[in-house]
Amino acid sequence: MVLRMTVGLVLTVVAFAVAGRRLWWLKRLAFSGQPAPERVAAVREHPGRDVQAETAEVLGQRKLLTWTVPGVAHFLTVAGRVRRGPGRGGGAGRDHHLRGDPAAERPA
């Protein structure tokens, strides 16, 4: 039990380190571009148009759906996850019934 917790903690720390480094890199990438004050001014003048364009691009998966098979597969995967909800994702830690955990024997 202690070994499992230790391994889990070490893996969690490693995962957070990798994720933190990636976020740092993405922040550097985002701030490395040239400022675009005319774009900011256009968005401030017409925020609805910008929201509509971004919504069509992101939710409509416009670029991704130009690749027929991968685009449709990705769209169906995302739609399935949205339909199921965020709290019903993967099965991490849900195999306790395989180890004979008495807490898993009780009805919910």
C-alpha cells in the first residue's frame, strides 16, 4: 500500500513537472509574437463578430473537418465526451472491484 502511494506520488510530481514545463513553453511562445493593436481595437469595436468567428472555428472544427477520416473521428470523440460530461471521463481508479475491495462490494 505504501509502495503504491509512493509510486503514485512520484508519478504525479513528474507529470506536474512535465505539464509545468509545457505551460512555461506555451507562455513564452504566446508572448513572443508581435503586438497587434489593430486586431485588439477591431475586437473591442465588434466583440460579437469575433465571438461568432471563434465559435464557428472551434466548435465547428472547420480546419479539422477538411481532413475527412481523422476530422470526423475527432469530431465524434469530442461530441461523445461533451455528451457524457466532464465528470464521467476515464476509468482511473475504478478497478478496485478487481482487488476484492470490501468498499466496492457495498451497493451505492
